Amino acid sequence: MGDHVFVHAQGSGVAPVVKSAVEIELMRKAGQILAKTHAIVGQMVEPGVSLLELDAAAEHVIRSEGATPSFKGFHGFPGTICTALNSEVVHGIPDQRKLQAGDIITIDSGACWRCYHSDAARTYIVGGEATHPERAKFSKTMYAALMAGINKAHAGNRVGDISAAVQAVIDASPYSLVREYGGHGLGKDLHEEPYIANYGKAEAGILLKTGMVLAIEPIVAMGSPNTQVLGDKWTVVTLDGSDAGQWEHFGVVQEDHFEILC
Ligand code: MG
């Protein structure tokens, strides 16, 4: 499907749900399983490893923990992870390609534990940051944008405070926001309200309440933000061939901070 389902939650008009303590505990566990998955897969990110090997490892970790991959089969997506290699933006399908030193790769995944999802993405420079300092700087800027958004994701603020904080970091950088994609609430569904644009006005939008579970995910291009979807109907790439990627944490809105669950 070409409707960008992993990072583009369409606004449904349904009010965001505040999770119960029991639900948050289940999502905390889903986050722990995903964190373990990312840690193991991240250690495998080296020159010569294929995207399919990373995908198989992620699925093995998630299933061995008694969870299921949130992405696999979601609207027909074939992988446990979405890979975004170099000029790929989001929703890349893991395939036979092997990583090379200096590549930039985003790995996005989710684990479902007792009907509750987790969702997080990490970006790596293959072979280490020294192999490609420009890409390393790009990744750090995306992470800084994510953390700026997270610092605003506490009760009493509004969704627009997250959006504006993310945008401010990228606007001050040489990079550009890919505006078609954004963050979202999650729970029993991988995508719930509210949609969290990576740009917007502070003090606007839905009021954040303690117990809302959100995924925040700036999606950024090094060059022009224009994108296209490839013939596989999934893989989004930059039109100008510039690098792109994302960082994503999910967590729970608390009274005075955002508790990162993965
Ligand atoms: Mg997401």
C-alpha cells in the first residue's frame, strides 16, 4: 500500500485516549522488548550484513520474547523492520542489499505485547561515525530535533508545542523536514490520535494529558524534502537522491516530563 501507514497517521477526529496504568505497564513491556531488539540489531549493523539478515534477527528477538512484530503484515508490509538506506526516507523493505561503510541507515520497528504496540526508530552510520562525518552530523541533528520535541511532550502542553520544537531545530539546520510524515499516538492500534506533525505552531492543537502514549519521529532530508514512492508501493525516497532518515522514540506523557519507553 502506498498510504504511508507507519509514520503517517491520518487524523481521524477521534479524541486521543489516556491509557490506564495497566495499559501503560503493557506498553512499557512492549518497549523493553523493542529496546532489546534494537540493541541486538544495532550491534549487527556493520559492512557486509544484509538488510534481510537484520530483519530476520529483529523478528527472532521479538518472537523469542513472546511478542509479535507490529509491522509484519500491517497493511501487507513484509518486514519486521522498515529500513531506510541513504536516500530512502521511510518504509523501505528489507532486501538482499548489504551495508557498506559510510552508509546511513534508519531501522524502524515495533513489537506487540498482549495487544499493545511499541514503535521506535534508530539511525546508524555503518562502520561508525568517522566513516562519514557529514552523515553523522545529520543523524545527530535529527536526534536533537526529536529530543527538542520530547522536552515539550509533558502534560499541560499541546501537540503544537512538540511540532514547533522539532521544526525549530531543523529550520536552524541546513536540512529540511519531510512534511508528509509525522508522529502519532499508539496503543492497541499502531497508529492512534493525535497525529503529531513535525512542524507547526506552539500552543496549538490537542492538550497533552498524563497517560497519553505518543511516538515522536522527525523525518528529515539532507537536501530537498520532496519525495516519491517507488514501484514496490512502499519505499519512499527523496526526489533529489539526497540522504534522509529519522529517529523515533515512543513514550508516555507524564505530569512534568515525557517518559521514553523505547
Ligand atoms: Mg511511528
